[in-house]
Amino acid sequence: MADPVISATIQVALETAVSLATDRIGMLVGFKKDVASMTRTLRWINAFLADAEERKQNQDRVVQEWLKSLEEVAYEADNVLDELHYESLRQQVESRNRHKLKVCCFFSFSNINLAFRWRMASKVRDIKLKLNGIYQDAHGLGLVSREVLTAALPAAPAVGDTRNRQTDSVLVPIIGRADDESNIVKILLSPSKKVVSVLPIIGMGGLGKTTLAKSIYNKQQIDAHFNKKIWVCVSKKVPIVELFKLILVQLTGEKVEVDDRNVVVGKIGNQLGGKRYFLVLDDVWDDDEALWDDFFTTLKGLNPTNGSWCLVTTRLRMMENEAYPLRKLPDDHCWSILKEKVVGGEEETDELKAIKKRVIKRCDGLPLAASVIGGLLSLKRKEEWRSILENRLLSGDGDRVMQILKFSFDNLPSPYIKKCFAYCSIFPKDSEIERNMLIELWMAEGFLQADLNSQMMMEEIGMNYLRILLQSSLFEETRNYQGTCYKMHDLVHDVAESMSKSTKIINDRDTRVADKGDQIRYLAIDSSGGREDREKLLESLSTSLHTLFIVNGDLSGDMLMKLKNLYVLNLSRTRTRELPVSIGKLIHLRYVNLEWSSISILPDSLCKLYNLQTLTLIDSDVKHLPKGMCDLISLRHLHYYISDNEEFQMPLEMGRLTCLQTLEFFNVGREKGRRIGELGSLKNLKGKLRIRNLELVKDRKGAEKANLFEKANLFELELKWAPVREGDDYNDEDVLDGLRPHQNLEELVIWYFMGNQFPRWLMDLPTTTTPPKLACLEFNRCNRCRELLPLQNFTSLKELQIYNCNGLTNLPGDMLHSCASLQKLRVVGCDNLISFPLDLQQTPSLMELELRKCPKLKTSMTPKGFGFLTSLRDLTIGPFSDDGDDHENSLIYNEFDWSGLISSSSSSALRELELYGLPHMESLPHQIQYLTTLTSLTLLDFGGIKALPDWFGNFAALEDVHLWFFKELRHLPSEDAMRSLTKLKVLQVYGSPLLKERCTPESSGPTPSGPKFLTFNS
């Protein structure tokens, strides 16, 4: 069967071939005429595609076969032309290396070229003959040639900067489900005599079941009622042990390595013992009654506490529990969703009003349909709206949502975007796909070709495609620990799968050989066993495969060498220790991913991959990079970070990688080729860069060779000297003066700077661009610096952090007088700081304040004006200077601005307090009892306190308490006070041996064991 997206596939392949042919290849001696002739034929054939697509839609089988033949030849042409392109790059690298060595190897070089020319000439002639035959067949089929016009891509709203369906519990806006939400919450909060009650939310795809479940999951009433919440996305039929493992992962946040059911279930029991929990099973597809009976019977046996609930979202009538059927949305709510997509918060246009009734009818009460149609309309001209709604695909019977999704796909404005979308079916359902990785994969497959007149980089084109897919509602944007990610609704994933018959996903041991009629080009295998079967499958696909993902598996060197047409290789989490030397034979490779792998050695042959664009080594065991890295002439993204390691040296002459955009760190070395000047020619660096070993830079002139001032896309910069150095004569001020960054910098971190003052450019940085960009500023262990000047004009600053700067004695009260946007302020471990009389009225946006471990700082010289901090949520303070005679009370806090903190304007927002005392202190500051909105309280080093006061009962909102090093503590607050803490879930005690002795069951003392939420840690 022909791939439904075959026309887009062919057009992308043909245009890629033309692009290659018009690049450096034509300059290769002996190929100029042949390549030019091939290019003409490719363009002629491309002009037939529009007519062939129409004929294919009408089930013209002969045309379908013609397209299939053309697809195979187009891929073959791509590979041959790319081989020529590789030869061009190889000659460029070797020419550069010969010039460097001043050695001429002309004789052997010519022989190699001669042999290569004979072989490639035969391949080019063969493809020319095939293309000419296909061109003649097109005439025989009566295909009409049409001028190929590149559609202008629509403008779309910007997306946020920079894997099985993984839904998450992050709250998203919800429209039209207030009554459903209220009804379900009421059910969940009602008294129950059952250990675990089950409520399935059922309904067809696209109704918004997951969105509704997320909204319920994040309700405050749910947080207050249940001790634990667990969100698990099921998304496919899974064995019961896998289901328990998914739950354990969510409870612990750690990967589960064991497969023994008893062990897994036992660990879940440890987490849930004595707790009332709320479990969401999202996107359930298994209606096996025996499985669910077994599952819930086990859950009931783990925890005898009544009142837990399991909320299930599913399209199935499953279990014997009474379900909550989700109805279709009313028309006005569907219209609200669609209108938001089309015009945002603006007024409805006349054109939109004119189609309102017809649009609402097409939505049929389905939120997903409303969002997709709205996205489609937003990408089209107003003049096209009526014709879109009249399309037969939107008017027919059948699955309305799938019809709308397919129509939205058909109307994507470029065959390249269609290929990008279809390619994403290689990821399992519910995957969260990291933004940069997705763009790099598309780039490696050649989907991000710029037209000849475009100045956009491929990565920028990829961002534009993401915007369009997001606006079309074919993608959803999420955020996790990786940053910005994208995911597809499971129905959207179904469409992507149906559009890409050349993609196959294999899980576990399902390694059946693909049908010979299928040309599988993109293959993902998630398998921990079955190597023999896996390699048999790969053998059958060795010539067609372009993308290969092997997760949790490995690949032999012999097998790897056979996959000669690979463009993408992902071996993440592989257990093998060494990457096969044969990797160097895969000349088409543009993307290699070894993240989380056990690979520790990269062979030198890797440096022969002259086409390589992306090398990902994040969290792998790789400790050294190959010596010849500077030969990777096409490398754009090196995702590799190694923590401070004095033995690690950068590969020589990294400055030759002039395409490089992503370089996470650079360790300055002494010898030529490793000095800071290597950064000077890397003009395209972007994102974050850490520069270390700055003590090896000789002077300002040497520092200026890094050309940081020219790197406009470098937004985060970390500058680091060695923590320990010999002598006392440092040139740090001179060097730092020469490292002036571009004014687009948003974050600056400085470590171990040993100058007396910071350079003038630091204070001028916010004034060099409008509006100012600098948002985060951090100083670590800059021990010679005696003062910081007032941060004038730092209106964009949101975070200021000062750690362990022992030279600081005074921070002026007006230091932050222009920092009205500041949200986070931390001053920690400054041993000689005496005064910081900050006027907090200058920082009204402050949300987090940490003033900790500055032992000489007097309370009278700490910030004042807490009453102006209406957004303060997190406060960490102490201990302050103890210069009084009364060591029994908390006098060190007497002059702290408690009155401002307690005032309604600030205390209503305050949620977390961390308070440090001194080992001899026998009481807590009594003022904290009035901070009744606290949800988290951490108290440290109040070593003389013997009993906690009963006013602890005032903390009605308190959820967790942490007590550290209360060495004399024997008593918790009274029983009545503890009963007042109705929301308390966690009470952890560290380093309180006397209390532990009285509250443990083994104790022979008169006090019974403590509350169930009380835990002791050594």
C-alpha cells in the first residue's frame, strides 16, 4: 500500500536532491554535467506531482504505482547525491588538514578520487536512466505538468523557548465543564466506607476527559482531602505488573528496576500505608474485567484506610462501577474555544460571525474539533473560510473528529510540515518530545530545507513549523524537567500513524520482520532482549532504513555497518560500553543520540562523520571526546556536559567547528588549540555556555579573543575560575573586563572571581539595549569583592543570588532601588556581611527571599518593609549575630521586621518559612505564631528547646513540618494543638534523639508512639 503522505515524501526527497545537487557537489571534477542533467530531470518530475496527487486521491492504481516507484528512486537519488556531498566535505577537511601539516599527499589522494569517481559515475548514470524512465512514464499516464509554487508559510503566535501517550497532571484552561467538575469533586469528597472507590469518566475521543481529570486533580479541595495524589497515564493495554510499576514511579519519582510483583506492590504499600489517596488512571484501553478485579483487590489489601478514590478516564464501558458519562459541550462553549484560536481576545470579525452556525455544526460538541477547526481557520485567509467549511471531508458521515483532523493535516501549508508531523508517529502515544531534539531530528531527515532566498537557519524553520502545528492544534505544548516539549492527543497520533506507513514501532520482543511490500524507513525498537530477532529484522531493512531508535538495547558493529543509509541513530540507554568503530562508515549520519547510555568510549572513526549535525551525550558515561572532533565540519549541536574535572581537556581546535550552535561548556587550556580564542570563530553559539579555567587566560587581550560581545544568541553565560590557586597576584579584573558579553544576555553567573571590583560593563549591561534583557545575576565565592554598587537601571532583573562572598561587609540599602521586577533574592554564606538594610519597598514583586548563614549580620541591619511584599511566598532567614547577654531567648530575632511580615498584605501570600536558630536558643520567636497561612515550616538549630509551644495549633493550613537538630526536644505540642493541624501530612524530625526515644514503639517510656505522619531521620 502506498504511503498516504507519499506526494509530500517525494516532493521533500526531490527538493532535497536538487538542493544537494546545487550545493558543493557540482564543483566535484567529473560530475558537473551529470549532476546538472539529473537536476533538470528532478525538477521536471516534481512538476507532475500535483496532478499525480489528485489522480491518487481518485484511487488511480497505476498512478499510485508510479508514485511508489518515484519514491524509491527519489530516495536513491538523495543517497547518491549525499554521498557526493560527503566526498566534497571530506576533501574540504583533508585539504584543510594538509595545509595545516604542510604535507602534500597528492598521489594517493588522486588515486582515491579516481576510484571514487568511477564508482559514483556508474551510480549517477543508473539514477539518470531510472529518472528518465519515470519521466517518460508520466507522459504515458497523461500526467499534466504544473508549475511548482512554494506556499508562503502563515504567521503564527510564538511558542515558548528552548516519550508511550504520556499525559501529565499539569493544569490547562478548561471551558464549559464547571458543572461536571463540581459534580465529580462532590462525589470524590463524599464520605465512603470503601477502602478504594472507583469512578470512570467515559466518553468518545475528543470530549476532553483528560483535561477535566487534570482540572479535578489540581483542585485545592482534592489537595486538602487526600494525603497522596498519583497521576498515571495508561494509554495502552499493559500487564498488571507494569501498571503497578507505573504507580510506583509516580510515588517515588525514580525508575523501577525490579519486575517482581511482590516487591513492587510492597514498595507501593510502604508509600501508601495509612494514607487516603487519590489515583487517576488516564486513557485506559483495557476492559479485561479479571485484570481490574485483581488490580483493585491488591490495592485494597495494601491499605486498610477507608476513603481512597480512583478516577479513570476511558472510552470503554468497563468495570462494574457506576460511570460518569461526559456529554458533548454546548454550542456556545465550542464557539468560545474556536474563537479563542482564531481571534484571541479580540472582537469577532464579520467574516467569523457569518460562518458561526456552520462552524458550530461541524464541531458537534467536541472541544478537540473546535480547537482544530479554529487552528485551521487561523492559518487560512478569511476569503478561504467558506470553501473550507464546504469541503466534503468535513461534511461527510462517520468519525467527525478524525475527519476534521485529516482535513487539518491535508491543509498544512507545506509538504515539509506534513513530513515533520507524520515523522512524529515514531514516538509512542503520549510522549512528551523535547523541542530541540524534535527540530534536530527533522533537520537530520532533511525536512527543514530553506529556499534559496531565505536567510533563515534550519533551526528557525523548525521553530516556525512547530508554531504552525501548535496553532493547528495538532500539537500541544507542555513543560517538564527537559524544558519545552510537545505532545499529540491520542487521536492526533492516530492520524500521524495513518499518514506514515513507512514508520514502525516495535515494543518488547515483537520483532517480526516487516512485510517485504513495506518500505520501512523509520523504525523504533524498545526492547531489552531478543537481539538475534532484532538483527534479523534490521538485516531485512538495511537498505531502506533512515531512522533507527533502539532504546534499552544494543547493536553489534557488524550490523551497524550494514545500515549504510542511516541518517538518524538513537541508542539511548544502551548497555554496551563502547560505540562500534564501524560507526565511521555511516557517511549519511546526521544525528547520533547516546544519552543515558553506558557507552564510555567514542572511537576516533566517529570524527569521519562529516555530515554529522547533532551529537547527544547527555548523562552518558562518556568521559573524553575523540581527538579529531574538529573534523566534524557540519556539527551544529554538541549536547555534552561534564562537571568540573581538572583532567578533562577540550579536543584541539574546536574553533574549526564554525557551524556549532550548542556547546554547553568550554574548558580553557594552556596549549595552542585549547585557549579561549577557540571560541572566537564560533559565531553561531546560542543558549547557554559555561567557560571554565579562566585563570589560564593571560590578560584582557586574550579574553577578548573569545568575541563574546558578538554572540547575540548567547543568553546564559557562566564564567568560572579555579577554586584554589597559588600565589596572590591575580589578573581576574583584567580578564573579566575582556569577557564583555552581548547585550542580549539574560543570565550571568560568576564563580571564584578574585578581583576587588567588577568591571564597568556589568553595570552598563542593562543600558545597552531597550528594553533591558538581563534577568538573572549570580555571584559565587567572589571573596575579594568588598562591595556591590547599586544596580542602577536593572529594571528587567528577576533574580539576584549572592553565595559565599566572604569579602562583602556591606550591601547598601539602595542597592536594588531600580529592581522593581525582582522576584528572587538570595544572600547566603557571606561570613563577614554586617549590614544589609534593604528597603523592601523598592522590590514589591519579591516572591522568594533567602538571607541565611551570614553570622555577623545584625537583625537591626536586615531588610525592612515586609508589609510591601504582597507576593512573598517563600522566606528563609537566620541565624543572625548573637551579641546579647541573654542566651536563653530568641533575642537575635527581636529587631526583625515581624510586624511588616505579619501584616495582612504580606502574610496572606506567605506559604513557606525556613528559620535558623542557634544551638543554645531555648525558645522560638513568638511572632511566627501569627503567620497562619503557612503550609510548610522548617526550623533548624534551636538546640535548647525542650517542648514545642501549643500555639503550633494556630497553623491550620500547615501541611509539612521539618525539625532539624532540636537536641533537647522531648515534647511535641499538646494533643489538642496537634488535632488542630487538620491538613498536616508530614512531620519529619532530624537529630532529636530524646524525642525519638519517647515516640518510638520500642520505647519503655510513658509516652505512646507519635502521630502516623511523624518520621525520624538520623
